[in-house]
Amino acid sequence: MGRYAFRLPDIGEGIAEAEIVAWHVKVGDRIEEDSRLADMMTDKATVEMESPVSGLVVELAGEVGDVIAIGSTLAVIETEGEGEEATQDVAPAPSPKAPEIRQRIEEETPQAANEARVDVPSEASPPARPVAVEGPEPKPARTAAKVLASPAVRARARELGIDLADVRAAADGRIRHADLDAFLSYNAAGGYRPAGARRGDEQVRVIGLRRRIAENMAAAKRHIPHFSYVEEMDVTALEQARAQLNAHRGDRPKLTMLPFLIVAICRALPRFPMLNARYDDEAGIVTRHGAVHLGMATQTPAGLMVPVIRDAQDRNLWQLATEIGRLAQAARDGTARSEELSGSTLTVTSLGPLGGVATTPVINRPEVAIIGPNRIVERPMFVADESGRFGGGERIEKRKLMNLSISCDHRVVDGHDAASFVQALKGLIEAPVLLLGD
């Protein structure tokens, strides 16, 4: 038997350490070459670690949430032979439980091995069904922790109080939202009542992306003296223009409010360069950027991420809509590259229909401003009557209104500058023809 010490490789320029965000094996498991070993998160991205050898896992470096230095031992794997690769690294002292684990695994019967394989169904065949046998009641073939399901499906199942082990999976073994819907419909007559069920206390470790978010937000509030400004805008004409463009979009993506807002931001920023800036408070230098690299706060199953639209000032409405959709999808499915998640000079955060009346967003440090459009609502307003029907006075009309919030770093941006910038945005948004003209 040989022992292979798998050391955390250099996974990026300037990366000195990485955090363990998930283990895909435990001590005592057999692992095949190129199988997933662990997920490691750096400041830039999450990287999957794969085992370079096959064998028995006898030691793991730490628990989820621990930080491991580059070059340190991540796992120790016992291999069948003493190959050249297995003897290159000096492994830590053997685990006292390793012989016991080996004996337990070697004594497993073929039937037990087959039952273990039911935990993770292959794509070639559907998951095996439990077979009734005489004697003590057998253990369930699946557990909620081992079924195949996305983080969003797991979160929804927890909210509904559903044990994923009770849900019938699709042919490929993965549970999706449709399977949860089918489970709810099928069990409705059987007394299943997810609403109002008592839930026990739960302790959740703050690790991975959630810890990065917590640290960044705490640093932003600790170092940046925020101030916020909110203005109401009439977006009736803009919504009409948007509907007309969408009606003739062909195979182009559907336009939302966000591309129009980005165009307005890019048109107004040249007069307010102090807002498109990054502040290095340690060096005491504010860099006012010429190009607009717009951060787009995006909610993902793992937490809030900010993909960046590069050179937003050079893109038209349709190009912006395409890039917004691409970056949002990449962030949600975890395929966004590190360069797509860094380098923003100004950020927009939008909750869409959940936008509320007003927001006070936290600045994405080291930027100096963040803009938050809020929900569009319909309300009666007094509008100028230019038809002469009412004597050239005012009339009441139903209008679409939206509040827009901005938070700024008061060390760099004065209140007058922030208010003037928002008023410039208001003029562009309320007269959408100015956004479409050259």
C-alpha cells in the first residue's frame, strides 16, 4: 500500500489560501481518479478539486469553512501500489482509524456495495427501488443529503418541510422543482400540510460566498460614511417606448427597465466623473474612470454576486440586454469567470418587482456609489394640460412612477453632486427620446 498526499495546488495568480466550502468524500470512502474531492473558494472563484489517484481516503485536512494554505496537504489517499507519484510527497502520520476503515470496507458484501450505489444513481439507469425482505426493517436507500438536487431545490424543500429522500426523482436521478410540485399534489390528500409546521432551531455556519459577502459588507459600512438620496421619476413614457420596442424585437432579447437605466447612467456620468470612481483610502487616491464598467448585483443560489458589464458606455439597448442575460445566467449557474466578477467602477442593484418604495443600498467597496431603482407603481398625478380642453391648466391622469435611490461615499461625493446626478438621470428617463438619439 502506498500513501499519496494531495497538496492544494496553485489555483490562481496571487492566491495564497483557499476556503473549504464542500467535501465530496469522507474518511473511509473509496475515490476514483478524477473524481470530485472538494470545492475550494478563493477571493475570485470557487474551484473544484479532483483526485489525481484512486484509493481509500484516510485523512482530510479540515472541516467545511476552514482555510487551507496553497501547498499544504488537503487529503491523504491510500493507493493500491507504491507508484512513483505516491511516494513523492511526505504524508502526515497515519490515522489510527485507517486499518479499521480498511477492514470495514473490505468486509462489505456485494449486496451492501450494491445498496451503497443506490445513494448516487447513474445516468445510465434509474435509481434502484428498495426490496422488501424478512427481518429487521432495512435502512432507507437514500438520504436527503445524498440525493441529487440543486441548492435552489434544496432551499425550497427546506422551506416546505419536505424530506428530499421521500421525493421520487426523475429518470436521471436528479430532483427538480417539478418533482417537488408533483410531490405536493400527490400528497395533498394524504394529510401533508407544509404550512404552519413547527421548525426546530438551526445553526448555519457562515462560510464560502456568504462569509465573503458578510466581510465585504461589514468593511463597507465600517469604512465608508454612506448617505442616500431618493427621487421619484415618471416612467410612463419610458414604459410605452419599451413596450413598442419589445413588440418589434424579433429574435433579440426582451428589454427590461435595466438597459434603459444603464444608458441613462452612461449619458449622465461624463458630467459627474466623481461618481464613476474607486477610492483607495489607504493610499489616499481616488481614481476617476473614463470607461463605465458597471457592476450588476445578482441574486444567486449561493448568495449575492456582482458580475460586471465591461464598457457599458459603448453598448446599445439590445447589446446591454444580451450581456445582462448572459452574465446573470453565468453568475447563477456558477460559470462566471473571475474577470467577469471584478473591476466594476459603479454598481446598480435592483430587486425588480420586489423593489419596495425606497432602498438604501450598501456601496460595493472600493467604489464610491451604488444606484438602486425601485418598484414601478401606478398612481394618479396632476399633469399639465396642453390641449386647451381644461383651459391650459392641469388634469389628473394615471401615471407610472418609480423611485430611484443612490448611496454615495461622503468622503468623495458631495450631496449636491449626487442630487444633481440623479436629477440628470430623471431628465433622461422622463424623456426617453433623449436615450435613443445620438
